[in-house]
Amino acid sequence: MRPLSLAVALLIMLGGSVYPLMFTGQGGRVDHGFASAVFWAMSAGLVNGVGFKPKLVLWRWLFSGWACLTALLLAAWLRWA
């Protein structure tokens, strides 16, 4: 288990459930780029956090801890850029 990745994923999951308006942009419409980056971070955090390692190298990278961090940084850049 990797508690930091799992905690990030659970925080995203709970935050999005409690406050779904965080996925909207300036005009009140869904910001699909931001939402995709956040959901990628959540998925990578859950997969990596429970300790699962996919066999295929591509999936292993897409669901790694570094991918979770990359997706979070991408989401932050999309939100504030």
C-alpha cells in the first residue's frame, strides 16, 4: 500500500462528491480538461495506493504515483492558467 497516493485519491473523491461545482469553469459549464486531469489523478492514486501493479508497461506508467503527481500538476495548471 502507498498511503500518500491513496489519500490523494480519496481526497479528490470526497471533495468532488461534496462540492461537484469544483469541476466547472468560469461560466458555470463543465471544464472537461480540468475534470479529466483530476479524474486521471484520482484513478492513478487509487490504483497505485492499493498497491496494484499492472503488467503492461503503459498501464503501469499511467497509474503510477508519478502519473498521479503529473495529473495533479496538469489540473492545477489548467485551473489557474
